[in-house]
Amino acid sequence: MNVEVTPLPGIGVRKDFALRNGRRVGVVSHRDGQIELIISHVDDPDASLAEIPLAPDEAGALANLLGGPQLVAQLTGEHRELPGIHTRQIPVGPPFDGRTLGDTALRTRTGVSVVAVMRAGQVLPSPTPDFTLTAGDLMVTVGTTEGLDNAVAILKKG
């Protein structure tokens, strides 16, 4: 996909791309920090069909919804030929908010590896044991079905 970046003098920056149907979708990042999701009319890419203001946490949640499945799909495809190995996104629950990845002891307790953490639309690859977690982070994990099920329980309840 070709993302076009358009400076908007006095406003901020528009970043968008064309969908297969010709409509454009993107975001406007305002100079004051406001973020808007935008969808253009098919016949006029400069005219907005919808402008949806997003708070920073809403923008992050939307980015996680859109980005997480792509990363997991890529990892799943790479592990397809390895029987018994699965990839899963696991949300970090309140018991680990502000604590480190090492505090979870996931690898020791479940055999599951954390290959990335998704936070506010960013993929943070290969987190180290001293990586500080935030409730709502999505851990991208690899392991056996049993190990992943156990990791879900640990991250949910502590």
C-alpha cells in the first residue's frame, strides 16, 4: 500500500491510502495532538464522507485491532509447518499493570515465548524481562495450546 502524506498548513498532517474501491481512508494528526479517522467520498478524495475524532487511547485501541491480527497471521503462517506450535494475542490484565515481563515468569511457568508487545498501535518486538507492561497491552506469544491457555490465565488473574 502506498500511504500518501499531505501537510495541512495550520492544521497538521493527513496520512491516507486508497482502498480497492477507490475510496481513501486515513488519519489527520492535528498540531494540537487531536487525531481524526477520515474516510473520503469515492468520487472526490478531498471530500470526507466521515471524520471521526479519536482520543489517544481510542486511536491506540483501533491500531491494535488492525495491526495485531496482521502480525499474528504472519507468525501463524511461519509456524504452519511446525506441528503443535501456535501464535496468540494475549491481553495484559490489571494484575500486571506497571510490572515487568519478567514478573510474569511466563516462559518458566508455561513455556510460552513473548515475541512482541502491541501498545497504542505500536509493535514493540522482542521485549526483555525488564520491559514494563501496561494493562491493555497485547502480548504476541508463541507456544503450545496448553502453554498459551495457561498464559492467558496467568495474565488475567496474576
